[in-house]
Amino acid sequence: MTGGILTLTMNPTIDVSAVTDSVVPTDKLRCRDAHRDSGGGGINVARVIGRFGRTCRAIYPAGGAQGQQLRGILVEQGVDSLAIDVSAETRESFSITEARSGAQYRFVLPGDPLGQADWQACIDAVATHAKPHHYVVASGSLPPGVPDDFYARLAGELVGRKVRLVIDSSGRALDAAIRNGIYLAKPNLQELRDLTGSLLERRSEWEEAAADLVRVHQVEIVLLTLGEEGAFLATRDLRVRADAVPVEAVSAVGAGDSCLAAMVWRLALGDAPEAAFKYAIAAGSAALLTPGTDLCHKEEVERLLGQVRTEVLEC
């Protein structure tokens, strides 16, 4: 059965991107081609799923002048969204591309603290709008003031309701969530190392650690993203390795969000995990082709899909 999709972004941002000739200390760096996008994990996922032609509602806290600006940007982008009014000012992040080298510099601000009433209102909003067979994608960092077990509390609200909770986070927030029962986790390699407390230097080690999240904890699917090394998928009866699609990267911003968005999009359409995984790889690679804070586009995903190479491993 196909299901609807909601996303939750607890630490949304306005992503500012620009270009400068060269990055040097002390001097004023004159920038050009400035652009403002909506940002934050769940919002990015919702934007991509919308580009794929699927309805997806983005839930997020918004406050202050920048919160109002974020609402306006999402309207312009055609994202179905629900803003939870909070007193904390919405944060701003920015990335600068150095024209001379093509290098990209990314600066991420922490966000203002949220009070208990604010973060509980976000949980309540998800619980109200999530219906049986829906996918809920909770993605991104937690701002100050939000407890480490926030995603675990969210899972507790959804347990027993046939809602599939997808978590893309890190550290204690991810650790608490996987111990409370979720449908899908999407760590990258560093996040997996932090979670396990192990260096995981060899492919066999990180693949086994990802599979352990399914075997030991209450996670149905693990999507491990590995950058240039590709990605790895684990379920209780399936392990699949994928190589990275060779592309000339323009920007790495949003590659993980694009990957996750495509995975959830295809699962919500009824695809098996292995088939959805191929779309995820194509989408993550397609995101590398877009400048600044842009995300993947459906036509590029479809073009790259035929270049995805996967290998099914023995469990």
C-alpha cells in the first residue's frame, strides 16, 4: 500500500549561497550570485519529493523575521508546509564557492534554543497529521534546548499506529531513536563511527556495523551513505552494496538529503528496498551536479539511474 509523506525539521535554516573570486583572510571578500534557499534536512527532503511529483508536507518551527522569510521562500518553492510558531529566531547558514579553485566553504550556525512547549508542539503536530501507512522523515540536527531523546519521544508517539518513522540525524539523538524502534535510519560513515565508538576502517567493518543496527536494534532498514565509496543497504534479509556514480561534483550540499528523499519516495510508491536504493544512489549523485544550495532534479536522477551498479551480498 502506498503512503503519504511528512517531514519534520527541528533546526530549519535559510541557506545563503554566493561566489567570490578567492577566499583569503582579513580582506573583504566581494561576493556575487547570492541566492537564498530554504534549508534543513526535512525541508530539503520535502523539496526533492515535490520535484518528483509526490505530495509531501514539511513541518518545522519558525520564529522571528527570518522565520517569516523562510515561510515565504517555501511558498515560492511550492512546498506544502506547516510552520509551528516559536519565539526563537530561525537560523541562517551560508556557503561560499571560491571561483578560482571551485572549493566550497560551508558555515553552519547552531540556531536559537527552543523551549519545551515549542518542541512538544512539533511532536504534537506530527502526531496529529501522521496517518496509518504514512512515512515521517525526521531529519537534521536538534537545536539547543531540545532533548537528546527527542526523536525517541517522537517514535513513542507514533508506535502502534503503522507509521514508518525515518531518522536522519547523528550522535545521541540517533542513538536514542534506534533504541526506541524506527523504520529507517540513514547515517553516513562518520555518524556510524560515532554511534558505534569504533574506527570502522575497512568496508567489511562498516557494512557489518550497519547490519548490526538492524540485527541488534529496532531498525528495519539502514541506508549507509559513503560519499565517494557509494552506499550500503541493510535489512533483516538483504544486504546491498552500491558504487558511487562517477560525476564531476559542483556542490556537495544536499546530496544526503536528495538520496534519502528518493529512497522514501520510491518506498512510498511501493518499491522494494533494493529498487528504491538504486533511485537513492542516482539522486545523491544528481545533487552533486547542482550549484550552491540547489538539490537534485528528477530528469538528472532518471538519466543517472541506468549508471547505478549494485551488488547483493550474502547475509
